Amino acid sequence: MAWVIIWGLNVNTPVITTPTMMILKKLERIPWLAEAAAALLGLVYAGWGLFFAHTSNSLLDEGAYLYKGFLFVAGRYWPYQDYGPWTNHMPLSFLIPGALQTLFEPGLRTARNFMVVVGLVMLVGIWLLGKRFGGRWWALFAVAALALSPALIQFYSIGVTQGLVACMLV
């Protein structure tokens, strides 16, 4: 009680609400609104992810991961083989893109489309974590932080392991 009086507030005084606060409180009571907004943000992420996946230039690491992974899964080489391709990372970083290319078709388009799907799985994981720790509105803000950042979407839509590791960590 003393703390409230120090700040000049009286406990019995009704709280004055602005029209904006009233609207926000009404929106907060709609149970499906946060989920629908997060799903819409997921569609935005998927659209931008596909755009960046098909318009970004290829990187040296991206081609190396894909080619080495395809050779490893096809059985032409194995990780850390003498006189084989230089394996400067853990074998899983090559084997996952290689297995993906064996299942579908070899190439950059397959890996980049897969990375967009991995990014969507990461958004679902961010939603679940945010909902568990802060509620559905904090989960929506966490999803919005990722889905509305073009730099992150472009970074996670190319066929390198950063997006895959981020999804695994979530």
C-alpha cells in the first residue's frame, strides 16, 4: 500500500482506459486470433522463403555440402576417406542434404525447398516454445520477429546447415 501511495496512485481509484486499451483487451479475449495471425505469418514466411530460395545466388559452401553429401550417400566416397573430398565438418552436415537429394533429385532447388520447409518447422517450434513460456501472444511476437525479417528468411532459405541447426536447436 505504501508503494502505491508513493507513486501518487490510490487503490480505490478506477483505472482510466483509453479506447486503444479497450480494443486490445477485447482482441485478447478472442482465443483463436493469435493462432490465426501466427498461421498467416507462417504463410508470409513461406512466400518470402520460396522467393529468396529461387532468386538468391549460389554460395560455394552450398554446392560443396550438396555435392559431397550426394557422393557420400551414393557410396562413392565416405566421410574422412583417404584421398576423398575434404570433410571439414561433421558428416551429418553432408549426409542430410545427400539423403534429401537421393530421395528427390540432385540439385540446388531440392535443397533450398527443403530449407524453406525446415524454416516452417522452426517457426512451429518457436510458436510452441513461446506459448509454453509466455502464452500465445508472446508466441505470436516471437514468430513475427522471425517471419517479418527478410535477412533471416534469406539466410535460412539457402541450402547450408545454419537453418537446419537452428531448427534442431528449437
